[in-house]
Amino acid sequence: MARTLADRQDVIPVLAEVFRDHGFEGASLSAITARTGLGKGSLYNFFPGGKAEMAKVVLAHIDSWFRTHVFEPLDRTEGGLTAVEAMFQATDAYFRSGQRVCVVGVFALGDARDLFTEQVHGYFAAWVQALAGALVRAGRDPDRARADAEEVVAGIQGALVLSRALNDTGVFTRTLARLRRIASGD
């Protein structure tokens, strides 16, 4: 039986999990209604633009979380390496130590990438830029900081995929440890 949610904000995290599990293409309306417990009418009331609007709202929600907990602290924290360590902790918590894949990464790899180019590009570009800025504040050469930031973000994303593929969250944990060493300049 369909339930009524007080606010569309209540359904966004549930939609994120549907997209995380099925991608944009595989997230059928039946999968969405089953997971949210909402009927089609309620879903379209909350998201008149349909599945594309749902995806945009989910991507904006994720971007907002990362801006608050990762990008802005990287940009604003005086001690660059302190900010970088906080980024690793927030990232580990968000991805549940590798148990959770990145929705933005799922969208970046799928056929829907072209529908969400701005959101996907903005998320990854902001992460690399914020991390590179923190590394520069920690004393790293700007070119080296950019290269290291790209390697760290790519490593996190790759570790999420490999952890999922091997059903081994230890891959994510071990990769974060190696990436911490890269970020700290060891």
C-alpha cells in the first residue's frame, strides 16, 4: 500500500539508493515506487518532470552534501593537510567504508551521462579543485597538487567500483590508506 510522505525531501535519499543500485537507465518507475512506497501519482506530484527531475534532485542533494562536508572544508580550512584528512574521514563515512557506490560515478559511466553533464562534471571538478587548493596550502607545488588531487579522487572512485565488484570493502579501506599517503606527500 502506498504511503504519504510529508515532503519530497523525505524521498530524495530513497531515490538516491534506487539510482545507486540500478543507475538512471535501470531505475524503472516500478523499482522507484516499490522502494519509496509511493504511488505514481504521488511521485509525479513531487517530481512533475518524472525520472529526469528525480535524478537532478538526487544529484543536487549529493552535491550539496559534498559541498558542505568535503569541498567547502577543503577550501576554508587553514591547515591544508588537516582539511585533507577531514575529507578522507567524511568520504569514508559517506561511502560507508566502501559499501556504497557513488551515484554521480554511476551516472558518469552510464548512457545518461549526457543528460547530466553539468552536474557530473561540476561534482568531480569541484572535488579536484578543492583538494588541489588544500594541497597547495599545505605547501605542494600547484601542478603537483592538481595531479595528486586527480589521483586521489580517481583512486576513491576506482576503489568504490573494485570494492563492489570484489564484494570486499577492504579494498576501499586499503586504497584510502594509500591515497592518504599520496595526499600527505609521503
